[in-house]
Amino acid sequence: MIEIYNKPKQVEILAIGVHPDDVELSCSGTILHQIGLGNSVGICDLTQGELGTRGTTETRFEEAKNAAAFLGVEFRANLGLADGFMTFSEITIQAIARIIRIAKPKIVLANAIDDRHPDHGRASKIISDACFYSGLGKITITDDHGNVLAPHRPKVIYHYIQDRHHKPDFVVDITPFIEQKMESILLFKTQFFDPNSKEPVTPISGKEFLDFIKAKNMMHGRDIGALYGEGFTVERTIGVKNIMDIY
């Protein structure tokens, strides 16, 4: 595990993405909203994004660090798993379960259940499986000092929506944070729109991709009567104590 920004510690929400910038693109508005409400948040990137057409692992580490500081999260870690070739295995599950046991989140935000990039859907299932196995006491996982980490299973997993459209199970109003969200995305300077860049053109490097992100958030926001929103899907039925809290 590589510490990108601060040392991992216990947080209420852990946002996990298979690539650096997945979290910023898909749920950074929600992260800003929840931090504003007083919740602690950490970010974990599973790979270094080494197969990306633009930039290098070094530039992406620097960009991820800057974005973490901008969002105000408690920490950002990178597990260094194989971009493009991450599969369900004991090594992969233990690596993800280790950060879960360290952070002890109540909520995990994870990749979309299916998406244009095959890594996203695959990571979605692996993250979900790791959350389950992290709660099994007979799986021994240690910290950097050899101390056994206590089992921990997050209360819920919410999957953010990425490139492909999925009907959300709920939407978070991110209207006050939309411009900060877009700023956090643009901190990944090698990946997104820069009129002066000499990097190869990719499906996400044009200005139209940024317009697509905002349009998608407008579409989700409209469903709940807000200007901008971020949608999520759930793995199990959500329990409600007061139906007056739902709008």
C-alpha cells in the first residue's frame, strides 16, 4: 500500500476506485457534501492507472495527492494492484480487506456495477467481496508492524454511477458543490481537457467529456428537484426510520 496523502486511519466513509480519478469523476460532490456535514472520508485507489494513455504513474500520484488535499479527505492510499489485470484472488482480497480493517468505514463507495471500462464492473464485484471477507474473523490480516487487524465489515456499499447510465436507487444533491467537483477533476491535468496539452487525444480528454459529466449530474439532479446530483445503486434494500426524511 502506498500512502499518497496522509496515513490511513479510521473514517466513516471510504471511497474506493479502481483508477485514480474514478472517485473525483463519480462521487466527489457527495464527498464534499458529507464532509460539510461533519463526516470523515478517506479515498483508496486500487491501481496506479499505469495503462492509461496519458500521463505517468508519477504524475497521477501527484494529481491524486493534490485532489485529496483539495477535497479535504482524511487520507488517500493506493494499493498498487495491476491496472487492467486485477482479478479475484487471495492477494487482491486481502489487500482491499486490509485497508477496510484499518479505516473501519460504515459506508463504502465503490465502482459502478457495469461500465464502459471493463475494470469498473470487475472492481465493483471485487470490492464488494472484499468488504464481506474483511468481516471474517478466521482471515488473518496484519498491519505494517505485524499486529493483527480486527475483522470489520462495512454497514453498506453504495455503487456510484460512471460512464454508462444506470437508474439510480438514490441521488445526492450536490448543487452547492458542482464547481468544486469539476475543479477536483481538472486537478488530474494529464487526463482531462487542456488546450495546451501535447498528449494523445482520448475519449475523456476533450472539453465535451467535462460537459457530459455536468449534464449527467444535471439529469440526476432533476429527478430529485435539484440542479445537480450524483446517483448511486445499492446491493440491498435501504431501511428508513422516518418516511418524512425522503423527498
